[in-house]
Amino acid sequence: MTTHPSNAARLTKDIVGSEYFVLFLCLAVFLAFAPFTPGFASRGNVANVLVACLPLLVLATGQTLVLITAGIDLSVTAVIGLGSVVGSLVMGGDAGWLRGSPLATPMAVAAMLGTGALVGCLNGLCIAWLRMPAFMVTLTSMMFCSGLAVWLARQAVHAESIYNLPPAFLALGHPGGLGALLVALAVLVAHLLLTRTLVGRWFYAVGHNPRASLVSGVPVAGVIVGAYVLSGLFASMASILLTARLETGSPNHGKTLLLDVIGAAVIGGTSLFGGKGRVLWSVYGVLFLTLLGNGLNLVNVSDFLITIIKGGVILIAALLDVWRSRIVRGS
Amino acid sequence: MSQLTRLRSCLPAAVLGLLLLLLGCDRPTGNGTSGANPPGPATSPGQVTTIGVAFESLMTEFWVAAFDKLKADCAARGITMLEAVADGDTARQFDQVKNFLNRGVDGVIIVPKDGKTVIPMIKACNAAGVPVVLYNRPADPTDARHTAVAPDNVAITKETVTYLVSLARKTGRKQKAMILMGDLSDVNAIGRRDGFEAAIQEAGDAVEVVSRVPTDWNQEKALAGLQSSLQAHPDIGLIFASSDFMFPSIKSVLSSLGRWKKHNEPGHVIVGGFDGDATAYQLLADGYVDATGVQDVYWEAEQALQVILDAKAGKAVPARIDDKGFAITQSNLKELEPRMWGAVVAKKK
């Protein structure tokens, strides 16, 4: 009775319209699970949540850059598999080209990053210069990379998995190791690129209106290629993390992550139509999805139901995005 | 205004910090398994109240039967079974196992995707002091402590294929044969292929293998591989599937060629498999399938759970428990049917 209806409406509008809305949701998820879920608030689980979300975090960051330019990159999960196989073939203990050499790990990491950048560059060139739809280009490169990864693995080791990776490489996957540090750095650089640089403003401009951007002197094609190259590079970083963590090179790594990658960006508030989004928002989206999955898993909800719930949440996030946009426009 | 802006810019850091602080507030729990700050419900030493069961997939009847048996056995013993299915994603399974450990389970049963990627999961369980059992798929050689309950794939397959070869020999002419292999990063698939090859080697001139199709345990790939092989060799007379879940694909392709015949009909293609599922039982009973290698899913599940109970009770547990299994054929179907898990499932349906 003490709150005037208009104040309540304003508060709702402030919370829902806030760019930290998803962060508040993370807090709500935590508060909902913590009292009823043994182990949820343990230090071990904190580490687990943080380590588990790293590959998704770096992938969602790359996807955010692409989504802001009004594109989409469906090839990221296939880049993970291809990068994993290429890197493992460079350094792998049984059949690696540089097995036993001290250069094996750095060369493998370089090969993995190079693979991602190359696939991203080809995607970007097809989209920017050949004017092909991003969905079609990245869908076909996903198929191509997936097939190539399996073919390469089978040619080299007559199996799909490559084992006996060097300990120096495996150390990249340790919780709190160099891999985690590099991911955090990459996410920070992407955030600063978008918020503090002219190039960042170009990304938004291209996403808003490529034609007007071109007229204004923005190198539209270069921005688009750059976004896909960064997305490919970030996918390679996820590949390094997953390969090191599982101590195996495999074309199957990351295959089920695509829904989560796009979902995390959308939940964070990045628009599928371009011109709107932030790396920080995607960080919140990743944290939300990971916390939700972790909490549901710990309360013994079946994985099929978890997938259904995640799909529902992403749909609600997309609807909320529309609603929030209206609220913000209205105010 | 500038203060407000500063406050706004600090908000995400503050909320994130609060969240992590809350997350980091360990509650004093413990079952004595994970060192100085163990999570999970408090249990007395040796008592098993919660176990985590992480399956790589529930795609086939075999895995569903195993999952249901573990669930039923846990319920019967008053044990809470936490469940997780990774849909073939090893990274996801690793996270699920770690979730179990954070939850403070008393034991973990894993059906891994392959023998190598499971090793980090076993090591994580070892580090937490939680007993771990690999169900049906053993790990590659490792010093990480665990127990594997798995079938003797080579012996069971060899017995099954030897029976198929004996049927081929009875036809009086050299039969062309093919094998639908599994995912060769899976030791079960390798064992079944090796058992097939061993039986073929002893078969002499009775059969000639003209096609070895990798299926990656994927029914669509099995179907496509079968179609191609039967197009290249229309006179293939013996087909061995490394898992019974491929029988519908075999039926589909042979039916379209008019060659899906019962064992006592002319033009019958000799068909065998591995697992002993309900479909296999029905096809055996109907006379279309000649033999299948049966692994005892219920016995394996009982053993897996018993290992956790024994380990928690401080008893010594073996590193490997072999399911000897058996080949069920048209000749011994009536006699061995009660021991075939697929027959039990089929009759429940």
C-alpha cells in the first residue's frame, strides 16, 4: 500500500530495462538453488562453474562480435573440432608431426589459432565480398570443417580420437592455468575493442545500417571479415581449452555447444538483427546458462528436461528482448 | 550525475562479486571423501546414500535397460541416484561428473564415450576420494584407480560369428560376408571387430569378407553403408552387426531388395549381432536373425553398484570384472531365452 502503482511500474521498468537484468537473473538463480541444493555453494562448484563456462564464454564473445555486425557464425563448433584435430596432429604423441619436440605445443597452438582464423577469414570474405548470406556460408563451412576434421583424423590415426598429447599442452586446460588466463584476456580485449575504440563503433554502425556506414567511410567489408576472423580465433581458443581438458584431440569436441553459444548472446541482450550487444552482456548470459544448467543438474533434473528448460529460457529471453526494447523506446 | 554514473559502472562488478562471494561460501558438509573442505551431505563412513550415474547416451535399448536397472537397484537399497546423460559430448560428461563430486556423492558410475577421454574423469574422482566404476566400456591403460565392469567382447563375438560361419558352411558355397563396425575409438567396437576377424580367420574357405563398414554407432551411417555394400556386392550372404540396434537398418535394406527372409526360407541372408536387446530377441523368435552375442546387462549393473558399496565399506575391489556373456542362436533360443535381458524387456512390452 505504501508503493504507488506508478512507482512499482517504474521499478519494474528500471529492472527489466536495465542492462544488468541478466546479472540480476544470475543472482536470482543462485538464490533459488543455493538453499536446496547440496554442494551448489561449495568452492569446488564455484571452480567447476567457472572452468565449465570458459569455452562457452570465449565462443559467445566471438559470436557477439559477429551478431553485432548483423551476421551469425554457425561454424564455430566445427572449428573447435577441426582445430582440435589439426593441433593434435601437430603435437600428438603417436602420430604428431612434431611429437617429442619442444616446439610441439607452441606450434600446435599456432596451428589451431591459424585454423580458426583461416576458416573465419573465408567465411568473412564470402559474406562481405561475394554478398552471400551469413547463415548459408557458415552452415556450409560447418559441414565442410566437420567432414574435414573426421577425414584428417582417420587418415592420420585411423580413428577419430588422437591421444597422448604433450603435458605442456594439457597444462593449458588446468583450472586457473594459462588457458583460462588467455580466455579472460581475450574477452577483456573484445570488450575494450567494442566499447573504447573507433573500430568498435564501426562494428555497431555496420550492424545498424551497412549502406549508411559505407557512405560514411566505414570499411564495411573489412569490419565483417574482421568479425568472422575474431569469431574463428575465439572458437580456436575454445578448442584449445576443450582438447587440453579432455586430453584428446577429436572432431567431436564442442558439437553440442551451438545452442548455448547463440543462446548466451541472446539471453545477454545481443540482438540477432545487429547493431546492439555487448561482450559484458554475453558474459552475463554465459554465467546465467551455466549456473542454470549446473543447478538443475545438481538437483537431479534429467538432461532432456534441462535442454527443454534451456530452450524455453532462450525463447523467453528473445521475447523479453522485444519487450525491453519497447519499454526503453516508450520511456 | 558523475557519482551516479560511477555507481552504475560499479554495479556489475558489485553483483558479480556478491554472487561469487555467495558461491564461495562453503557450507560445512562432508562425507569424509574430499579432503579438508568436503561438500555434500554428511554420511557415516561406509554408508552409501547418493551415487552419480553419468551415461554417454541413452540412444539404444541396451543403455536404457542398464539405466533403468541401476535406478531400480538404487531405489531398492534406498540410495539416491543422481543421473546425467551427455549425448555423446565428453566435455559435458566431464562437467556432469564434477557436478556429482561437488554434490558429494558416495560413488560414480560412468558409461564413457571412449576409453581415453574418461581418464580425466577417473582422475577427478580419485582426487575427491570417490570410488568410480566404468560401466560396459573400460578405460585405456591408466594408473588412475577404477573398476571396469565390461563384457568379454572378443570371446562373445567370436562365439556368435563362429555359429554364423557354421551356417554359411552348411550352404555348401563360399559366402560373401560384411561387418557393420562400431565407433573404433570405443574398446567395445574394437573387441567386437577383433572377435569377428578371429572367427573369420578360423573359417577357412567358408566365407570371404567383402565389406567392413564403420558406423560410429550411428544408425543412419549403418543404413547408408549397408546400401552401398549391397549395391557393390548384391550376393552378400552373411551380415554381422556390432550392435543389435542396427538390425532395423539391416531389415530395411534387405526388405527393399526382397532378401529379408526367415532362416528356413530360400534366399535367407545369415544375420548376427551383439547385445541381446528386445528387437534382437523378437527377430530371433520370428526366425529372421540367426544369432546374437548377449551381454548380461542386469548382472553388469548389479556388479557396478556392488563395487561402489564394497569400496565404501573398505573392501578391496577388482580393477576389472568380466561379463562372460553367451551367444544365443536359433539352436539354443528356448534354452537360453530366460537369461537374455532383451527377452525380459520384450515380454514386459
